[in-house]
Amino acid sequence: MTTSPIPVAPRSASSPTDHRPFPWLGLTLLSAGVFLAVTSEITPTGLLPEMSTELSVTEGQIGLLVSIFAFTVVLTSAPLTALTVRLPRKPMIVAVLVVLGLANLATGLAPSYALVVVARIVGGLAHGLFWSFVPAYAARIVSRENLSRAVSLTLAGGTLALVLGVPLATALGHAVGWRWAFVAIAAGLILGAVAVLLWLVPVAREVHEKRDAGAPKRRDATVVPVLVICVTVAIIMIGNYAFYTYVTPYLLDPIGVPSEYISIALFVYGGAGAIGLVLTGTVFARRTRLGLVIGLAGVAASVCALAFTAGGFWGSMAALAVWGLSFGMVPPLLQTRMLQTASDRFRDTGSAIYTTAFNIGISGGAFLGAMLLPLLGIQSLPLVNVALTVVGLVIVLAVVLQGRRRDRAMS
């Protein structure tokens, strides 16, 4: 009997096979929104030196802009999702894209670090809602059989942000100033909001079950497995972003990548991540257990190699590419598993919890990196990444083994 790393909610026997055509346009629009949102979130990592110089703060403080953004998502994603659960999703997606655009415009125009922080907090409020809506939205416009492909296509926007968005924003910031990078992102988000308004198909709001008066509230059986996924996500993301947030100064020194090649190095990482995403949607679409193990093991091995190839340019670039390819597989596989695991009535809430966990990882990782920089130096960050990735891998393997023992006991 085939097993999964995390139990999957059974399909309702009353649900007939869904023969809807695959909604390429709608998923592409959602993917474009993800591309712009992730680009806006991560862009400070590529512009640390320029932003710190002009705003008269340390590179660690600029790195904390990523942490502040993500920490805002952590605090507000679930409450805002609960407050807006009965509102129509399409207008909400349009609204959060507009707010994200205005927040990026404010970042580009802000004369001081304090105002940049305020703009990032506003952006984080919208970003948390956006990520709570989008995965569940994608799941509602496809059949269950197409869920893995839909998630891969939607999350491709995030990978493309690493492949193209962040390197382009970095290159633009180097060429004409970091402020113009955020202005360009703002323009893209406003245009994206218009495209969603015009062409994204609307979906029904979340259905809430009615209970008889006095009847006990029935516990959703998928809550625990969804929480297992989310804890694993948080641990893995903390490790990854403790290092990735400060990858630009790491590439500059100790590795010694010339500053004019930083955008190319980021492109190598993101381009490899795109290949990992393609593997997720094809080779590992029905082999999520194997894909997760390979992806996490690849991250641990490649980052460990990167930590010990400082000074060797080509070896470092090869390790960077393997890191990008391996890590590119992990988030979409975990996101797919979460959506397959959560029941229909828990899917929106599960997406909010997943978003919270993901951004706990981003904010916690950026914060951890900022704390370790003055204490242990930048060379410690890849080792932290390796250690926490191994913890995530151990959790996945433990759940797999538990599932196998359970299946043997039932057979």
C-alpha cells in the first residue's frame, strides 16, 4: 500500500469526478501576483549595501526589513483571514494587490529608515492576506486531480521571483538606485490588480457548517496533520532565511564574488529553483514523500558544501545551484501536501496557518541571522541552515516511518 508522509483527507464518496478544463489564465494571474509579492518581500536582500548606505543604517538593519515584513504577516495573517472569511475572494485579492503596490511605492519614496519600516509593515498586512487567499483560491478553481499541478503553477511565480524578479530588481537598483526598484514593483502590482479584476474567475466563499443548537462542535480530523506540516515548514524556513537573507554579503565576502556579478549569482540560485519546481510538478507530483526527502537532503548537502568552498568561485556557484534546485522543490511539495490534507472546510484556515508558519520562518530566520552576524560572523549562517534543514528532514522521515508502521499494523 502506498503511503504519504502526512495523512491526506479522504475524498468524499459523493463527489463526482470533476471534468472542468484546466484554468490556465486564472492560475497564471495568481502566479503573476505571487511573483510580484515575493519580489517585493525579498528585494532588500539584493540591495543591502545600497539601502544601508543611503538610509545610514547597518546591513543587519536592512536585513531586518525582511524580518519585520514577515513578522507582520505572522501576527496578522490568521486574524485578518478570520475577519474576512465571509468576504468575496476576488475583490479581496484585488484590494491586497493595490495595498501592496502602494506600500512598495511608499518604500521607494520614504526619506528615512523609520518610514521604510512603516511601509513594510503595511505591505506585510496585505501580504499575509494575499498568501491566505491564493492557495485556497487555486484549489477551488481546479479538480482535486489537478491540485498538484495547480499549486506548482501558482507557486511558480515565487520561484520566478527568485529567478527573475529579485535579480532584475537588484540590477535596476544597482543601475539607477534602489528606490526605483521598489517603484517598478509598485507599478507591476497595480497592473496586476487591474488584470485580476478584469480576467480572474470569481469563486464561492468558504462554506461554514451549521450545527444544531446544543450539539457539540465536531473536531476536524485534519487539524493535527496540517499543524505537523506547518511546524516542519517553520523550522525549514528559519534555517533557509537565516542564510539567504544575508546571501549577498556572503557572496561578496568571504566567497569573493564581484559586486557586478551578484545579480547573476542570484539568477543561478533562482534558475535552479525553477528547475526544482518543474520536477515538483512532473516527476514528484505523485511522489511527494520522495521529493521532500531528496529536496531536504540536497539543501543540507549543498549548503554544507557552500560553507566550505568559500574562496572557490566555481565550486561556490555549483553549490549555490544545487541549493536552489533542491530548495525549489520543498515549499511547493509542502504546500501541495497541506492543501491535500486539509478538509474543504479547513482549507482557508489551513492556508492561513501555513502562511503564518512560513513567515515565522522568514522573520525568524532573518532575525536569527541578524543576531548571529555580530556574534559568530557571517560564516556561521550556512551551518545554521544545514542544522535546521536536517531537523526538518528528521521530522519528515519520522512521520513516514510512523505511517509505514501504521499501515503494516492495519494490513
